[in-house]
Amino acid sequence: MNLILLGPPGAGKGTQAKRLEERFGLVQISTGDMLRAEVKSGSAIGLEAKAIMERGELIPDSVITAMLAARVEQPDAARGFILDGFPRTTPQAEALDVMLAGKGLVLDHVIELQVDDAKMVERISGRYTCAKCGEGYHDTFKQPKTAGVCDVCGGTEFTRRADDKAETVGARLAAYHRQTAPLLPYYEAQNKLRSVDGMAEMSAVTSDLERILTSGA
Ligand code: AMP
């Protein structure tokens, strides 16, 4: 099974993708995570991407599409994948269609997490992750049980994304509306688009997604 989670930054794509990964044995492919790893390693792609990401803009389609194509070739992707943060433009969606057709693969579901834009700034600017295991937390919505200690691995170091600053979030949301939202009618025309209420409780969102994936409803 191969699927796409669509929605603006802060909609919960990453959180939900991780949950579905475990439940359905799929692999999460997050182009944002891949780019952050490139930036950290100081690779050529990372050097090109860093400033663009910090401005809240999108990486050129050709760069990101090549990166995704290489990732989909990895053996673990054969289990089925959840795309989180890709595609983000119509050319990326078209390239993905060609890529999948060339491999004899299909997109089983495209699911939009519908959220209230006005709430995304608070959601995004408060989030942070355990530097050791990547567990996600939030200043308002999800603090560790013991302050400063990760519930999952006991790690005591936490990181915040450079582009989660309130001033960058506006640019990221604008990029979503200008460049990514046109994918909704694109997938609707392919009769693949489903939507869930991304403002519901995290576990309720997971249940809604599971229902779609198990029944196709
Ligand atoms: P994300 O973690 O998905 O919010 O992505 C963080 C940043 O990485 C975005 O704001 C973009 O600068 C870049 N990025 C991630 N995925 C893509 C993509 N599919 N196309 C272009 N830029 C991307």
C-alpha cells in the first residue's frame, strides 16, 4: 500500500505517518526529514537547501524529485510507503505519477488532513523533539511527564526546527496555499482524495486514517 498525507505544515502528517508506519508495516518517507539530514551532513543538497528552508520556501522540483526517486528505490520502500511532505507542487505530483507507473506501482490513497490555518502557528511554534529518539513534544499540548526528560528514551536533549519560528511559519503556510493546495483538485480528479478532520484529537485522527486504510471508506 502506498499513500500520501497532504496538509499544511503543522497538520500532523509526520505524527500520523509514524503511527501508521507501525500499524501497517509501511515506511514513512518525509522529504523534510531527508533534507534536514542533508543540511546536517553538509552535503551539496544540504548547502543548497538550508537557506531556502529557513525562508520557508520550497526546494526546486528537480532536486526534490531526484531525491525522492532515489529513496523509493531503497529496499524498505517495497513494503509500501507513506509520503509525508511530498509531493508539494503539481510538477512533483506529475513526476510521482510517472515514477510509480514506471515501477508498476499505484497510489492507493491520498488523504488530506483538514486543519484550521489560524491554529497552525501555535501548533508549529511550540513543537520540539527529543534529540536522541525523535519523539515529538509541544510547549502547550504535550510536555514530557518529567520536565526535561523524554518519556520514550530518557534523553535530556531536545531540538527545535530552525523553520518552526513564528516568522517563518507564515511563509510556509503561504507556500502551502499557493503551491501545494492545487494538489487537492489534482487528486480529486483521479478519484483518490479522502479527507479527515485534522483538528480532532490525535488518536481520533489516527482512527479515521486507519478506517480509510482498512476499508477504503
Ligand atoms: P517539512 O518537514 O515537510 O515541513 O519540510 C520542511 C521544508 O523542507 C519545507 O519548508 C521546504 O523548504 C522543504 N521541503 C520538504 N519537502 C519538500 C518538497 N516536496 N518540495 C520542496 N521543498 C520541500
